Amino acid sequence: MSKPLVVFDKVQKHFGNFVAVKELDFEIREGEFLAIMGPSGCGKTTTLRMLAGLEAPSVGEIRLNDHVMNDVAPHERDTPLVWQSLALFPFLTARENVEFGLKMRGVDKAERRKRALKWLDKMDILEFADRDISTLSGGQKQRVALARSLVMEPQILLLDEPLSALDAHLVIRMQAVLTDLQRELGITFVYVTHSQSEAFAMADRVIIMGKGEIAQIGSPKDIYREPANQFVAEFVGRNNILSGKVASLSDDTARIATPSGDFTVPTKEVHLVKGQKASFVISADLLHISIDEPDARNKAHCKLISEEFVGSMVTLFLENSTGHEFKVQMQERELSKFDLKSGAEIWLSWDTASAHVLNEN
Amino acid sequence: MNPSRSLNVILGIYVAMVFAFVFAPIVFSMIFSFNSQRFPTIPLGEFTTEWYAKILADPDVWEAALNSLIVSCSTAVIATFLGFCTAYSDFRYNFRFKGPYLALILLPPTIPLIIMALAMLAWFSKIGMSGQIYSIIIAHSVLTAPFAMAVIRLRLNQMDPDLESAAWNLGGSEWQTMRYVIIPFCKPAIFSALFLTAAVSFDEFAVSWFVSGLNKTLPVIILEIVQGNIDPQVNAIGTFVFLISMTLVVLAQVFFASRQLKSIKT
């Protein structure tokens, strides 16, 4: 495990009476691709701005390479940021934009030009070097913004929802560009986003934030399969959440009584007491469907409400007799075997091991 | 002819009349400046440049022209600088009493000129600064700085606030950011403000007349000539002042419009 590059030590940020960040305690490792994800207003951008020195923590310490950064002015830090608005200088050409940081640092003209052109070339936009920013397309501007930050050859690159303004197909392309760059340069990327697909596609680790606090830190897979609590489970989306009371306990499973029926869950990683409230999730892609009642310990009888296609994947939205919504994700070609119509009655079932019990909080 | 067409014609006539009302006196003044008759009557006399030759030969007019030039150039620079500073303080900072602060800055043009002029005269005499060229410059700077501020503030409002942070983030100090980001961004507005304030100062009469003492500007000398007798020289000077002012205002508009077009394009 690599050593921590950045440490957030009990950091809080208040704006007057408003608490933007309640308490942050985490590390950013050298060379990792870390995504900070959460709904808008969760404090993720404030966190990033504190790292860049654009906001000062109200309480706590931020350390970079073991130096306390709280009082270091933004222009004395080496933490370039790629802005959501891109914030390119409209009165400069692409090349002059890339040169800007070097000029501020007093690098001489010839050297500046050489390095700027090198990065424009690396980002495949060398031919636009002398064009005005306003004449470039969204994707090209994006690349100029990246080049402008990377030309500083920083240890850490901050990205604040940089792809939110791009078309869907460009987002996928830029994701590939970013992951390749990060691997090639070996520098740390801190990527703030509200998009789960962006975070999960690129990041080594993901921090889920909600209401100014960290809800969970982990690999994309951990967060998807084993959300720490209800907030994460709901935020991650394609999850089915069931709540009820513990009816009975055995060695490593428990039976939970919910309004939708009794279900068995694994209890290896949690401690449950009989009678207590408990919630668990099953990822939408781990549910099986069948027309006839299956011979399984966990099953639910549902009615098909609607379908949603995303390429080859399809999400079914179903409802049982108590009105609880279930989501099932499967391959389109799998689904076509069933020939389902809206309103069709089908059975859902899942393996006990697919369920994950949430920590109550 | 359908109703909207006739309405257009009526509106067209109305606009033409407004323009005629505004510009007729100036046009007549220009015409009479080339008229050989001493009194402005119709039919016109012969074409002549006599009145222009006369004012060119008059050292008082030359001195006034020079004064006007010094005053309007200095005023333009000072007022634009002040206007830029106040516009930037509005853009950058949030503080208590910001509303009253801005209202105070924008106040001078709302004060009746004659009151403003009297107050300036009283104050300058009290502190022993009246009757100098710089008295006019100070008074005009106060009067025109709000125009400069308004123009530059409009431009700053078009700026992505992240631009400034981005410059800091890339290692620019506050001063470097001012020099390489804020000022270049505001450049069209700064030029526009320079020309606009110069124009306002160049043909301002009331304040100049009160505080100028012996250092007369062109509008003041026009009044003096008119007071003495009816002299077509006035038409000649008037034409000259009008052309200078219009040129400055048009230049201000050109810079103003070019940046509007540019911002529409992006």
C-alpha cells in the first residue's frame, strides 16, 4: 500500500451558520484515482476547493506530503484544478492558455512554448494551438483545460465534474483519456462527480459523501455490492432495499420478516439480535426471474410495471402486492426468452449470499 | 395597406421626427457656421470659412481647446481608474453596507449639475484649490467615474468567477491575476469607459464654468462669446465640439458593441 499523499484530519467547513463539511477524516494515497461522489450540496466540491486552497478549513488540518496546508495561499500550492466550467481564459489562444501557469511561475518564453506544445500534442489538439478558445468544440476545450493543468507537472490533479458539460459519447471517450493519462503519468487524480458511472468506471477508490460527511469509502465493487448504509444503497441506485424485523437467527443466517414476506440473509459480517429492525439490499443484477413459482428460500411475486433499455442491458421495474418496488437488471437477450408484457405476473428469487445487510444509521 | 404596415409607417415618421427634433439645432448650427451672413437668417448668404479662420486666429479659443484637451484626457484616465476599482470591488467582495456603498458611488450624476457645480466651487475655494485646471479635472472625475464604473461592471458581470480562481490555482498571485486575467478581460470596457468619460468631460459646461476661473474650457468660451454678441464663430466652435464628442461617443460604442458581439458568438 502506497503512503498517504494528502491527509484530511478532522476537517470541517462552515459558511456562517451553514455547515458545508461536518467532519472529514480520510487519506489520499499517492498515485491513486480517487473519486468523491455524492448528491449536489453534499460538500464534495467544497472538499476539493479546500484541497486547492480556495477555501480554508474552519476546523482541522489538511496535510500534503506531511506539510500543513491550511494557511498556504492557492497560488503557492501545486494543486491544479480542472474546472466544471473549464474556466479557460477567453482572450487567449489554446497555447497561451496552456502556457499561463508556466508564465506565472516565471518559466522563460521558449521553454514555456515547448512544454505547452508538447502537452497540446499529447492531448491530440496540437493543430488548434493558435486558435481562439471560442472557436473550439466542447471536447477540444476539455483537452485544453486538461493540458493547462497537466503542463504544471503536478503530483496531484484535481478534477471538479469536468465531463458534466459534454455529450454522452464524448464522456466515454474522455473517461478513457483520463484513465490512460492517470496510469501513464502515475500521478494522483482526485475526481469529484455526482455521476456514478463516471466514478465507477475510472476510480480505484470511491468516497461517497452525504450531507457533509463521508458515508462510505471503498472500491467501486465494494460500494456497489456492499453499501455501508441505506444512504449509499439508495444513492448507488440499482439496488433493491427491503426493511423489516429479525424473526429468527441461525449460525450464519437470519430470517427477516418484511411486509413483502420473510427472507433469509447472511449474517457473517453483521451482528443481529432477534426482534431488531434490519434492512438489506440485493443488487438489481443478482435477481432471477421466472414465470412459475421457483423453489427458493427468497422469492417474491410481482407484476411488471415498466422496462428501461440501456443498450444491451434492460432494467425491469416491478411491484409486489404490498406496493414495494423491485428493480431487476439483466441482458436484453436473456429477457427476450420470456416474452413479457406490461402487467405480466412473474416470480423473483435470489440466493441468500446475494443479500447484504445494511448497518443501521 | 394592412394595419401593422400603417402602424410601421406612423412609427417610422415618429422616430424621424424625434431625430429631427434632437438634431435640427445642431445641423442648423453647422450650416450657419459656413454662412457669410452675420445673423442666422434664411435665405442663406454665401458659403464661407471665415468664421473658422477667425476662431483659428483667436488665441483665447486655442487656449480653451488646449485646456479642454488636458481636462478631458486627465479626467478619462482618472475616472476610468476609479471606475475600474469600484467595479472590481463590487465584483470581488461581499461586505456589509455594500448596497449603500454602490449607491454612494453612483450618486454624482443624479445631483443637479448646478448644485454640484456650486458645491464644488464652495469647497474648492474653502481649501484654496479653485480656479485651477486640476480643479476642473477633479470635479469632472467625480462626475464621470460612475459612468466608467457602470460600463466596466457590465463587463465584469459577464466574467466567469472561476476565471480568477483558475489563475490563482495556476500559480498567479493576486497582482499577476489582475494584470494577466482581469485587465485583459475588461480591456474593451476599459477603452469604452475612457472614450465615454472623455466625451462627457469634453462638453461639460456647468461645473467647468463654476470652477474653471481663468482656465476656460471650450464650452465656457462658447458662452462668453454668446454673452458678448451674436457671433457666428459660436457655430464654428460648436460644430467642432460636437464632432469631437460624437467621435468619442462612437468610439466608446464601437468597443462596447464589439465585445457584445463577441460574447454572443461564444
